[in-house]
Amino acid sequence: MTIAIVGGTGPEGSALALRWGGGGEEIVIGSRDAGRASRTAAEVQQKTGGKISGAENRAACQSAEIVVLTVPFQAQAETLKHLKPVLHPGQILVDATVPLAASVGGRATRTLGVWQGSAAEQAAELVPSGIPVVAAFHNISAELLHRDGEIDCDVIVCSDDHEAAARIRKLARKIPGVRALDGGKLENARLVEQLTALLIGFNIRHKGTAGLRITGLPPEAYDI
Ligand SMILES: NC(=O)c1ccc[n+]([C@@H]2O[C@H](COP(=O)([O-])OP(=O)(O)OC[C@H]3O[C@@H](n4cnc5c(N)ncnc54)[C@H](OP(=O)(O)O)[C@@H]3O)[C@@H](O)[C@H]2O)c1
């Protein structure tokens, strides 16, 4: 399975690349600049081994089965318009974008209103038809992912496509310590995205790497 990480030169994208690359997945780091993508890919490769390469964002997506979007919210629509000509049925778009006010110069502890309801629903409007959008990884901090060891955090996965969501829950569980939960329809990304601003507030007040654990559900809810 090839995973393209658009905006993979940033903290979140490169951290996911580290975790999945270390788990044996083939990764293509995407960037607006092919040289920057290659440099990040080389850094990740040095740490994880495996098949990690870098390419300009559009080229990175061309032959990927899974495209993970990790760009700031203000760049999300423009980036998806740039990718549209190469996105094709058979691929899954995973959106990790959080509409933080910080992306337009505001506070990281506040979010922006999105007309469609969430960044993920905006993404769903912008991809070609036949490409399922899955919202995931909003609540898992890049700082935590960049550390070695298990992650004390659950990943809530929202999508209108059950099969695509199940594949991304499986991918999330490749990160040691992570449990992946079915968060229901894509519209629930509205709730999950907002929680990130709350977690950032905890991190600012307590200098931590806050994450979420959902408790009290039967084992099958955690895909155990
Ligand atoms: N950081 C976290 O802990 C965390 C956790 C959960 C979710 N998220 C979400 O994941 C996304 C990425 O987070 P991040 O912290 O990695 O963000 P970031 O460092 O601000 O941006 C990631 C990458 O996006 C590209 N980018 C930046 N501005 C762009 C623009 N105007 N147009 C196109 N591409 C642009 C850059 O890559 P190139 O310059 O190489 O193209 C950059 O390295 C955000 O939506 C964030 O809310 C972050």
C-alpha cells in the first residue's frame, strides 16, 4: 500500500510518515517543493528504513492508494484544487485538517466556522466524485508521534464510506498504542475537529501533549 502525505514536510505529516514508514508502509512525502519533500523523506528514511520517497504534492498522489492531507486549514481548499486532476476512484482521501483560527493569524485555542460544517466536509466537496473522504488523526499530536514508543491516544475516524473508514482504522492501529474508533458519519468530523482546539488549550496551560481516550465501550468498539 502506498500512502501519499500531502504537506508531509510539516510536523504532523512527517510524524505520521515516521510511524507508518516504521511499520513497513510505502510512503511518499508530498510538498509544494519537490526538493523539500525529498529532504524530509531522507530524514524519515534514515530513522525508519523502508521505502520513503518525496515528490511535489500532485506527483506524490498519482499512484498512492491513500492520500493523507496534512496542510494548514487556510491551504486546504487550494491544495485540493491543485490535486484534483490526479485524484481518481480507488483512492481514499484522509483529511486531518483542523480549522484552527491560528491558520489565519488567530488563536490556536479557537476554531473557524466552516460553511460546510467541518474541514472534512469541505474536503468532500472538493474531491472528484468516487473518492471517499475519511476524517482522522485530528486529536493526535505531532510532538507525541515524533517521540519513540506507544501513543496514549485514540483516533476517531469519521466517514460516510464504511469500507474506507475500516481501512483507515486499520492504518491508525499500526501506530503502537493507538486504538481506532468508528466516529460515525463524516458530519461528526465537526465535533472531532473542535476537540483539537480544547487539547491545544490543555497543552498551553500544562505544557503537555494531551490526547483522547474513549472509555466504557465493549472491546469490539476499539477494533480489538
Ligand atoms: N501539528 C499537530 O500536532 C497536529 C495534530 C493534529 C492535526 N493537525 C492538523 O494537521 C495539519 C498539518 O499540521 P502541521 O502542524 O504539520 O502544519 P504546518 O506545519 O503548518 O503545515 C504542514 C505543511 O503544509 C504545507 N503548507 C503550509 N502552508 C501552505 C500553503 N499555504 N499552501 C500549501 N501548503 C502549505 C507545508 O509544506 P510545504 O511548504 O513543504 O509545501 C507545511 O510543511 C493542520 O491542518 C493541523 O491543524 C496538526
